[in-house]
Amino acid sequence: VINDLIEKKFAFDIELLLKSELYQKGSVVKIPIAWIDSEAASTTTDLQPYLPMLKSIVRMNQKYFPDDNDHNAFAGFIESLDEETFQKILNEIPKEIVSRNPDEFTRYDGVQVTDFKKD
């Protein structure tokens, strides 16, 4: 599982989970946890790791999954983002995403790239 990893930074655990699940189906399961978001207790030195993480996930998608038009559209869109545009998106997240519970995101196709490109 740890051979040939592409991610060496903040999203390395995502790739480990992905590779584990691809190696043995059912090896990764959802377990609820209590979470307190605390800047004071955070060990994250990069204050805004989210866009680089998304770009890393795009690379993982390209490496581990077959081509898919919907995936490729989102991948290209994410790769094109800079920090300023990403911050604008965070300030205007489509209601179809905001109104959903986290456990509803196992499979979701209710939002398209065009929903994020509103000017």
C-alpha cells in the first residue's frame, strides 16, 4: 500500500485510505468520531491546506481511477483554481452542498462545475 505514493504532504492519509480500500475492498469503514475544531490546538502549520489538498486529490483520481467525463471536468476546474478564486468559491458554496449532511456525500452528482463558475 505504501509503495509508489504520490502525496507526501497534508493529504497523505487520504491516499493511504484510498490505496487500502483499492487493495482490499471493505478495509476502510466509516466510524463516527467527536470533533472539536480548534485553531489553538491545531498542529497544522499551513493555515490554508485545502486547495493544495484538493489538487492532490485530483492527482490521486487521475492515477487510481479510470477516465470519467464528470471527474475530468471537476479535476480540470480544481487544477485551474488559484487561492483568490478558491476563497470566492468558499464564500458562495452552492446551497445543494451546504444543505446536505456529511453522511450524504458517499455518491453525489447534484452539483456541476458550472454551478461554481457563476460570475
